[in-house]
Amino acid sequence: MTYYILTLHLHPSIPSVVRVLEGEVAGNSTLLEGVLILMRSDKHVSELLIVDDDIRAGYLLISEKVELRTTKKLFSKIGSDTEIRIIPISHGG
């Protein structure tokens, strides 16, 4: 099985002790599954950003200048190492 590195960068306005979550995710997983796995690896991030097995509304997930949620790319299979920036919609910037 092929594994890829998934890196989540949390925007500074997100109240969290960590700024980056990184881990290996199986290539047969979707981006959403990978993101949820990484978020669950940190209790504080999990409580803050996950609700009902989904990412809480009000956050943009951007990778390679593409917003993943609105373009439905979160449901794509992971096919390469991927970096995702998580930004609150109302980040003030």
C-alpha cells in the first residue's frame, strides 16, 4: 500500500497549541478521511474543528490555491503528498 504525507497548517487565529499537524495517510483514503485522521490525533484540534464526523463549518481548506470543500475535492483520493491550510472564514485578514 502507498502512503502519502498530509500536512495541515492551522491559521494563527485558530486558538490551538499546535500550528502544524503532519502524518502518513494511506493512498486509498480520501482527503477528508486523511484530514479527520490527523485532526483526531490532537485532542484540542479535534474538539475545536470536528463535529459529527465532519469538519466544522466556517473554515476554508486550501491546497494549491484551491478551496477543497466548495470544489468537492475533499472527496478525492489522496494521490500525492499534500499540504492544506485551514483558515477561519472570519479570520480578520
